[in-house]
Amino acid sequence: MSEVLLNPADLRNPSYPLLVSNTWGGGMEINEGKARDMIRDAAGLGLEMFHVDAGWFRGVADWYPHRQKFPAGVGALADYAHHLGLRFGLWVDWTQAGTETTAGALNVHDPKVRDWLTRDVPDGWKPEPFKGVTIDIGYPPARVWCARELDRLVKDYHLDMLEHDGYLVAQGCVRDDHPHVSCDGSPLGPEPWLEGSCSTDVSYHATRSYYELYDQLRRKYPRLLLEACNDGGRMVDFGTAAHTDYFSITDTYDPLSNRRAFYDASHVLPPAMLECYVERYPAEHLVNFVYMLRSGMMGWCTIMQDPAAWTAEQHAAARQAFQLYKTRLRPLIRRADLHHISPRPDGLGWDGIEYFTPETGEGVVYAFRGFTPNESEHTYHLQGLRPESQYALHFEDHTSADRRLSGRELMSSGLTIALALPQSSELVFIREVDVR
């Protein structure tokens, strides 16, 4: 699956998937000072990319830095991240039009832009903080503007990664001079999708344009990473997988939601391209903090909180977890077979996944204990092992003594893990030591 869907450049890159620091934990309040502090923390923790989320721009559809918040500009911030050894990524909702009137903005009242919109806006209309009206990128003049704007964003802001969000692909359009079939006066609704009789054809042309635009970007900037967000997973599909490098799979960021989203999406898509955002979560004990991190570290991992709020003990634990991810977990996420060795996570009982590579005889079990107070141990039945071989088991958190078991035992009798506290976790590394 990875060989078919992943960008060949990602398959060749041993640092894919990345560990990322993202600013959205503070919402739209990000500014240059906060960002520079977060960049220093990210570099010190061993993270690999700094991602400025929404809040950096002058206004919706005006994708230039807010001068009061970012007086030195976005390019200078990217240069600072690069100086500290980090890649730099940026959130842009680039198919949205708004009401900004500054040069370079897509204004819904501009006669040229008005014809690119999927609909007219009522008098007094205002955009949301980071959403406006979707332009129909299936319409050639709109697509030409997008190609030029995307190129400017990557070049001027020194981007290593570009994230798209919002309603990228229009699902309905009232225009009669666009390439799609006419709606013939049929009702369209509800907003923002404008679903109606022409919706499928509108989306077809917009989708083809989206693919074309990103193919152009990849040809010109072969090292550029492309993140697909679209409101946390509206476009998690094979076509988008073939034209981007990874997905934001959920807009709910607590540990359980991350594990559920990963469980669902990993049945059909490469785990390495499934991103979870790790939001700050109540952690009374250090094991709860590590549980929070690991719930987002089964695929592509983005930390969506300010590490300045962590304790010294949490900083040390996070640094150790990130180093383990880079050295031992990431190679398995990239290449190993994924086995769903529990039911879909429900937050009450235990859940887990297993990575195992038959060619090397190496793997890992991610084990998570839920809320239930009296369920301190659980048995997982592993998959994909050789029955006659012996396997060395290493419990990363030393919750049990390391041991050896046969593949037959691990698959039939199972691997039992004990955890003292609810909302805790363990990583059990598997290594084939006696091949028969």
C-alpha cells in the first residue's frame, strides 16, 4: 500500500514521517515572539518541523503576514527555524475569498473574483476567522490565480511544508459559465457545500484542478511536503493521498479521538501518512502524560501545545519519547505490517496495535489502558509471527520483566501486559531471536 500511495520521495526519506510542533494549541493568538519561543523549545526537544497554523495572516483570503503580529514577516521566521535545524510549515486556506481590500487579497466584491465564487454573498456578509467563500478552482481563471498564489507562498515564505484546510473542493456552484454542468435553477443547500444536482460535476472539475495544481507544485518544489487537512479529515481519500504527503485525520485531538481516528483510517491508508494532533490533556501522573504523547505517535505525530507549559519532568519524558520515535518506532511505522489487535478504542477498556516486519523479525506493540479502574491487565493476541520462532520481548517502561516467548504462544495464548493506572500505556518491542 505504501509503495502505491506514498510519494516516492517520502519512501526514500528515512526521516519521514516527521515529528512536528504546531501553534494551534493557542488558536489564532500566535505571534512572532511566541513562535520564536516555540521554535527554540521544539529544537531542544528533538522535534523536526515547526508548523505555523491559522492566525498568522492579515485576513481570510489575504495570505500575507499580519504586520503587528509578525513584524519581521513569515520568511524571517522560517529562516530562524531553519537556523535551528527545523523544517518550516504553514497553514493556508487558499481557496477562500473574503472581504479584505488590500492588494493581493481575494475580495468577494471584486467583479473578477465574484465570478470565481460558487455563489454571490448577501449584503453585509462577513467571513469567519479563517473561512470565507470557496472559489471554484475548476474555473480556469481561478485556477491560474491559485497556481500563482501557491508558488508565491512557497517561495516568499521559504516553506518546507504547505497545509491546506477548509472547503478546498467546491461541491456546488450557481455559475453557468464554469466548466461544470448547469444547475438549471435547482435548489442548492445547505451552505457551505451548496449540494444539488450539479454538485458531483462541480466537484469533479475542482478536484481535477486540485490535482493539477499540486502536481505543478511537486514538479517545481520536489522537497516540499503537502499536508491535507480540510476540516480534520473531510478529504481522506486515495486521490488526495496520491497528491499530498500526509493527512490530518481528525479535528478532535484528545488521546482517545486520536487513537480512534488512526484505527479507522489505518485500515485503508499507509499509517505513516496519518497525522494526529496531540492537544494538551489532563495528566495527573507522568504515565498519563506519556499516554497522551503515544496516542498521537502511531503514525505522523504533531504536538499541538506549547512545551513551555510542561514541567521539567515532562520535558525529559517527551525528549526521550521523541528520540525513541525517531530511532525505533519510525522505521516500523514506515515499513512494517500493521495489525489491529484490539477492537476499536472505546476509552473504557484496553486497546492497541501491533507493527511487525516479517523480513527483519522486528516489531512493537502499542498498549493503551482505558478509564476502567479495576482492569489492570490485558492480553493481546499478536499476529504475523512465525509459530516456531522465539521472540525476545522488551517492555520499554519496565512494567514487566523482559522475556522470551514463541510465536505460537504470542498468537494463541497471547501477550499479557499489566498497567497500574488508568490512561497509561506501554510499548513492547518484539525481536525474533531463534528462527525455525
